[in-house]
Amino acid sequence: MASSIPSGVPWADRVSVTAMDMGIRPYLIPLFVCVLACYYLFGTKSSEFELINPRKPFQFTDVEAKKHFQTHAKRLIHKALDAAHGKPYRAITEIGETIVLPNKYAQEVRNIPELSFDSAIRHEFHTHLSTFETFRAGTNGQQLVRFVAQRQLTQKLGHVTQPLSDECTATLQDLLGDSKEWHEIQLKDTMLMLVARISSRVFLGEELCRNPEWLKITIDHTVSLFTSARQLRVYPYLLRPIAQMFLPLARDTRQQVRDARRVIQPVLDKRRATKAAMIAEGKDPKELNDAMEWFEQTAKGQPYDPALMQLNLSTAAIHTTTDLIMKVLADIIAHPDIIEPLRKEMAEVIGRDGWKKTSLYNLKLLDSVVKETQRVKPVAIASIRRYIEKDTKLSDGTVLPKGNFIIVSAEKMWDPEVYSDPQEWDPYRFLKIRQDPGNESWAQLASTSPEHMGFGHGQHACPGRFFAANEVKVALVHLLMKYDFKFSEAGEPKVFPYGWSIVADPRARLMVKRRQEEIEL
């Protein structure tokens, strides 16, 4: 749940699919050409802001500029910061032209109502189309997902920490086993399954969190959803309702929603029947602390789609959390001197207090380690994505024209005026900052600020970031206390730039063996 708007992480390792590879029928081609011509003749808008990656001579579309941005975004952004002298500029990104605001604007634009988060989702992820019901579920006015993530999921952290730990124990036993001999694992697949299972324990309860069909749906749906959204952007807006019917991954996406309803609805019906029977007998229903129950409570009898709520929740949570854990593990293995201090803190805190909400707060070194990895290798190099619904004048006189996307650069995360030696990974950095008067809150993992937008910033910062922070800590405690890790012969996994995203290597492999933990978890 590392970002308020889903990033490109889930499909970054997928092979691009060209228009003619997608099964589009030949009779669509003349219509495609006609609409495309109209789009480029009448659909583009001029802007006073400098364009940092314009088309080259004899390039009549933005295809090459978009490809270049996907692989060189961070370099372009750093170059533009100097060239633009602190002013906004434009970039041709995967979704078209976007106005990029330097970080100094973050505090001002974060909560301006005319800069719409929901409209950004609707425009970027085709929520008017049947394939993208999952995205529409988060922007349809009900706001059930956002409310449950911000309220119940955060308020119930003390109730879900022990279940998270219990599910970690069971999952790691299945995934990594008890062998005390070094053996190799595929890191992404392993961490994806770990995060999917422990997240599902809190989202859906014990009955479904180990259901193989649900786990496959919740892992695959995010990839299908993001990839089909990306593929569909090849087509002009008017052609997308037709094109979606022929894209194989779009068909997969729609089928996954149907499968999710088939898996979830019987469990929910059983819960409702049990609750009704207990009330009829004058008994208090059993308290259930999972998102399936929280959606029921929040809906208050109003109709909603339970499967879409769960898919929306897991889409925002599972792949981004997996990406963060992969990066943190790699950084820890690359700096082995930090392992024993981490284990000492874990043994002292969990051994003394158990799995309380306050225990996770007191894992301050671990908190610092995760936040530092998130600073150096964030899931996105920019945040606060918005769509401008009306011309908006900022305090310095800058006018943001209606009908454009904006995004705020996160360059302060690597600014030497904010962080000393910003390119260095310092596990103690935020632990030291927390010790300075007035910085205790700002330096915590789940806190957001213009100087650290790992979870976004403002009204639409990741609503589930407090849960995500706790989930990552629980997983890392189990991983580091129970297992030794080292890099495989391939060496330290790299991270890859992909548009706004920085993604962990999906091919990474690690060596692992069981160790005796100092305390029982």
C-alpha cells in the first residue's frame, strides 16, 4: 500500500505488446487511423511550460518520447530541475503530457480540490470501461475502500498484528521450510506469496487467506489490470470500448473479477446467515476483525460489491508491499553489519512486549532501515498525481490549465540540503533524526512530508500506510529472526527505473537457510 495511486510496479517486468499483436480485427484499422488523426490535429493543448522530452524531427507521434521516458525518467527529471530554474515543466509520459511540479509545490497543491485525485484515476485507468471495475470501485463516490483503509484498518492495528504474525509463521514454513542448508529461492515469487497470504488474513479472514484460487486471483489481477490499462492507452479514447474486448489480458481481468465474486460471495453469505441467526437468538454476534466485516459495517446495508472492494484493496497493497520488502532485504544483505543490531532490537522488544501495536512502534531501528530504503529506492520518483478540473492559480502566480495531469517530483528525497550523503544508504539515518526534538513524528516510516513522499503526501497519501508499515515490520522480523540470507552467485539484485517507478529486480534470487530464532515468535 505504498502509494496513493497505483504505480507501474506490477507489470514492469512484462513484455510490451504492440497494437497489431493484440488480436485487433483488420476492420478497426481505418477507424483507428481516422480517430488518431483527429486526436493529433485537435486534441493536443499548448502550454507555457517547457517540454523536456519533445519529439525528434520526423517523429509524428509520441511513441518514441514515451519509450525514452520509461527508461530515463529520473535522469530527465534531474536535468529538468536545473534547466527549469524551479518552475513547472512538461514531460511526455506514458499517459501523455504531464505537468511536473518541483517539490517546493508539494505542500500547496496536496489538498487543492480542483486538482482531483479521483479524476486522475478515471482518466488514467479507463474507469468508464467494464474491464476496469476494480479501479472504478475506488472512485465511484462511495469511498468504501478509502474509508476502511483509513479508519478501521488503522484503528484495528492492535487487533490484527497477532494474526499477521501467525500467518507469517505458517506461510514461511510452507515457502522456506526448516532446512539448515543453503538453498536458492526466487525472491519475487516468494515474497509475493508471503504478502498475499498475510494481507488476505487481514482482508478476508482465516477461511480464505490460504485458498489457492483466491491467492492466484489477488496476485494475477493486479498484473492483468495494470498491463491491460497500459495496452489500451495505445488507442484513442473513442476506440477503447471496442479495443478492450479484443485484448487477451483485458479478458483475463474481467474473468478474474467474476472468479473473485464466485469465491468470496459464499463466504460472505455464510457470515451474514450466522450473524442473523445469533441475533435472532438474542446473542451477540462474534466480533470479526477483517476487512470483509469492516466493509459490511461501513456499507450499513447499502448495496456494494464485496469482490471489487477486496480486489481494489489488494491491488493497492500486495505488489507495492512486496516490492518494498524485496528492496529492504537486499539492502540489509548488502550491509551485513546491521543484521545483528536489528535482531537484538527484535528480540528485546518482541520478547518483552509480544505482538502489541506499541511493540512495532518500538522497533525504531527497523523502522529507520525500511524508511531509508524507501528514500533511496522509492516505489515512485514523483507523487501527488492529480487531474486539473479547472484552471488553478498557485500562490506564486503559476496557472495550471484545466484538462492536464500534474505530478509532484520527489527530488528532496535525494537533496543534500535535506539529507547528508543522500546517495548513501544509512540504516541509522531516521533513527538519528527521531532523536532530534520536534522530529520524532516526521521521521517515522508511516509519516509523510515533502521531504519523504514514499507513501505519497497530502489528503490522498496512501490510506493504508500505517497497516503497510506494520505488515512490513512483522514480515521482516520473521524473516530475519528465522533465516539467514545471502546473495546468490548472480550477486546483489539491482533496481530498475520504469517511468515514474523504481522497481525491484523481478528475476532476483537469494540463498537462504533456517536459523534458530532467539525468541519464540
